[in-house]
Amino acid sequence: AQSVAQPEDQVNVAEGNPLTVKCTYSVSGNPYLFWYVQYPNRGLQFLLKYITGDNLVKGSYGFEAEFNKSQTSFHLKKPSALVSDSALYFCAVRDNYGGSQGNLIFGKGTKLSVKP
Amino acid sequence: DGGITQSPKYLFRKEGQNVTLSCEQNLNHDAMYWYRQDPGQGLRLIYYSQIVNDFQKGDIAEGYSVSREKKESFPLTVTSAQKNPTAFYLCASSSSSGVGNTIYFGEGSWLTVV
């Protein structure tokens, strides 16, 4: 079965410091990986995705993610965190094998808190 | 502006009552999805539709129903058979169900049982 794990429920970072939000995956076949951000009481906003090609993917708002096939990871990163980055972050993998093909399978989310 | 519109933002349901959440998109997307979000559990798929007049059950379809009579509309009905409907509901769409395509989300609807 395909799955995504976000091992940290919460990440705390000081403003201006680099941030990393971790994600590992388990898939059959090629992985199609996504990161979304959710602000309180809002829908999910797409940040970036890995389909194929360069292992370092750049996305919206200065975020990037590194795909590592050997470690089955897709960690989200940003060189310098902002207080406004505080939100809930979801990693997801596209179901390319199961009955609901095309659906997103989500991790449980990581709450990022950036302090001034 | 192009996007996905969900309404209402807040809805209250009495015990034994059916309620319908609206989802409309003007992105010309073929595929549409309904997810349920509960705290600490991420998002779970309720129903999805890859094309007009066709839809499939997701992981937690019991107590829910949908229709897809128009490309731009995918309403979700929460029936009285859904025993714990209080949650945040998210509608989403993508150009197709192809695995490389991005799924975009609406702003969500809160449903509370009173």
C-alpha cells in the first residue's frame, strides 16, 4: 500500500533560520510527490511537486524540496523562515497503483511555528 | 477569477437531517474530489469523479453521496447515515486524474452537528 509519513507533529524555528519539514514515502512504482500548506480555517495551497527530473524542486514562497530516492524522502526546506510561514504543512503522494488512481494520499501534517 | 468555490463556509446539521455542500469550479477540470479533514488525521478521500456522469467511492464513502451532472459541479450530500459528520470538508479538482497533474483545493466548508 502507498503511504506518506510526516514524523514530526510540530516544528519550531526562529525567524531567519533555515527550516526543514520531513516527509518519507512508500510507493509502488515511480513516486509523484506534493507539498501543500494550510493556513487556519483555509483550504490547501499547492507549494511544489516532484514528478521526474532534478531532485531539487523549487516552489512557491521560496520553498524547495529535495527528492531522495535511496532514503525515500521528500523533505521541504526554506533557507530563511518567516513568521508568516507558520502554518500546517502536508506532504502527499499521488496514488498511481490503487483503486482510486489519481487520488492524493496525505501525511497527517506538520505544524510549523516560526517565532520572531 | 478562476478557482474552486465551496459553499456554505459554515453549516449546522440537526440529527437525522441530510445536508448538501456545494462545489463549483471554473477551471475546466475533468476530475473532482471530496476530502474530509479531522484534526490530527490528515485528509481522507470521500468520493472522486474523473469525468461527468461518473464517480467512484473513496476510502470513507459510507454516509455520503455525490452527483456529477455537470463538469463544473460536484455537490456532496452528507446523509443521516453518517454518524460523525462534524468535520472540515474540502473539494478539489485537477485537469485530469493523471498522476502528474496538480490537485487544487477550495477554501473548505465546516459542518457541525447540533
